[in-house]
Amino acid sequence: MSPTDTKPDYPESDNGFFINTGIHSGWLKTPAGDIYDIRKLEPREVTDPRSGEIATIWGGYATARDRDLAAKDAILQAEFKKSGERPSEYFSAESKDIPLYITLRHRPGKGYSDIGSFWNARGRFTILARDLEGKRGLRFAGNVLEWKSSAALEIERAGQSSPEQADDTAPDATAARQGASARARKGRDKAPTADA
């Protein structure tokens, strides 16, 4: 199935990343709209050096459908093979990411079971995927997001706090309860109509 086909019954294929069960191939779509075919994700057991725990990770290469982007990605891969260097704005010194290689690691979170990384000529991306274990013909499905550093995430979280709470005062719980009660009464007082 390609992203240009008619929309299937399941919503997961619309989320930017999916892998078919059985063959473990699929495609991903970056937030910029670039589509990559994933040849095959293969499981591999790795040992965590800190705890000695054995875990299964999934990995595989992706190829851009757009020829110009594929050419830029090939240049990125060639430069990486020569130097082995990763951009410091995207990676820490101990990182082992490889251009165009997706690695999914089991890290359960809110709404996902696996988290992955993908690096191409345009930048780095984070993949949040769910292990569907063959439901609806899919093994994995999820979202592809722009990668953000820890510092950028902290700034974003700080910016999302409300301006009223910025001066470290506690929110007015009584006012919040009164507002919620008023909204609930307003909804109950409204009589249903045939148009509704």
C-alpha cells in the first residue's frame, strides 16, 4: 500500500510511520512531507551495559522516494562513512546513530510502546510507535516528529505554563470550581431540541 492509495479502514497508516506484519517493511512520512520506504525492520537482541538486561530492538534502513532527497541522503551517508562524525547539534558524543537507519527501542510511554530515531539529510526525527502485534495487518504504527534537544523541550515546557502561575502564586481553586459548576448548570439547563 502506498500513501497515495485510498484511505484504509485503520487510522494508523495516516500517522506517518507504519510497518506491515510478517514482512516488516513499510514507510514513514516526515513532518515536512518527505516519504521514505522502509525495506525491512529486523529484531536484534542487545544487552544493556548498565543493568545487563537483554532487550529486543528493531532496526532497518529507509530510502527516500524523492530522487533529489535520495541523492542528498547518499552524500550524507558517504560523508559519514569517511568521517564517522555526527552533527553535534543533534547527537551526544556517545551516540551510535547511522544516517537513514531507524532504530526502535522498547520504551513504553503515554500512547506508545517503542521510541525510535531517524536521521536524514534534512535533520533528525523521533518516531513514537505502538507495537500492534499484527492487528489490522500492522506490526508497528506511529508518528514521526521533529527531533528536539532536552534543552529545547525544557524551554517549551516552561513556556506552556500559564502566565497567572509564572509569579509562583497558587491557582484559585475556588474560582475554578465555581466556573466548572456554572458551565455544568448551563449545559443542564439547555433543553434538547430536534435540531441538536
